[in-house]
Amino acid sequence: MSPIFESHIDDWPKHIIRLTDFWETNLFFVRKFKGNPLLKHQIVDAAEAHSINELHFGTWLNLWFETTDELFIGEKAQIAKNRARQMGTFFHVNLFKARSKSI
């Protein structure tokens, strides 16, 4: 995943904070994140010749599950994994929809 995003993110510490805010908002319903991450991913996908595919999403989801299982247990861990699965599916489907609109 790094080869895709490395050239698009110029401030990783700031990006990690945004990622954390995004997931806090989505997992704990705190209003920390503002933005349109789908649009950002669509822009990256277009810049990368529409090369983001299901293997990238599978890799990300496996890493998410592995990390969640290492650090957490219980119902919240399961919720985090389910939300990640839903988010991955949402992003995957909508990246492909955006491709068909740009043709």
C-alpha cells in the first residue's frame, strides 16, 4: 500500500492524526473528522491510472484485522472489524463507480 500512497501524502504525522480522527468518528461517534475520504481515494486512484484493486483492499483489511486482534478483544474489536469491512466495501465499490463516470 505504501507505493500507492507514499507519493500522495507529504505529511505522514498529520495524516495519521486524520486517520485516527476518521476512525474515532466512525467507531465512537465523536465529531472529530471532517472531509471526504472517498473523494481523496478517487483522486489517488485516478492519479495511479486506476490501479487500486481488490487485492489492495484485501491487504488493508487483513492488516486491520491482524492489528485489531493483537491489540483488542471483545465486542468493540468485532465492531471495529465489521466497520472496516463495510468501509472497505464502500470504498471499493465507489472507486469503481467513479471510474465508469470518468470514461
